Amino acid sequence: MSMPKGHKAEKGYATVTDFPGALDYRAIAEKMSDDGDQMNHSTARNVFLRAMKKLAQSMHELYGLNVDENNLARTAKDPDFQQGIYEAMIDMRAESAQENQQNG
């Protein structure tokens, strides 16, 4: 069942376009299709949220939180959680670049 139009997550609208260089689901689907992988915007959204749920499950297990499907889905859609994942990835990229610079 799809979300009602204009569905708002508990802490705001979850979107992937709030980050520098990010694409919306429709643009992701178009790029994937252009690259030979047929995809529509709802599939792009589902793939993204499935990946977020995997990350959410690891976080829930790490902190001893309930890992039922509803809690994982709520966390995966949370804009604050998505922002935290983005920031962690940026930090890891910066650390990796710094290590490469020191070793290279």
C-alpha cells in the first residue's frame, strides 16, 4: 500500500534531496533506466528505504532497541536518521582521504 499523498513523517518530510549533490527518486530512476536498469521512482524509493532499514536494524541491535518491522520502518524514514547516516558517510570519506594522503 502506498503512502497517502503528502504523507509527513513524525519529524518532517523524509527526502533524499536535502544533501549536496543528491537526486530525487524520479531523477534516480531516470538515471538507472538510462544506464540500462529499468526502474521507476517508487522502486528507487523502495530500494533506498530498504537500505536505510538495514542500517536501522544494525543501529537498533547495537543500542538494544526493538527491531520489529514497524520500528525499523519508522527509523528508516526518519529525516534525522538519514541525516546522521549521511554525516557518518561524509566523515568516513574525509578520514579515508586523510589516511590516503598521509600514506601516499
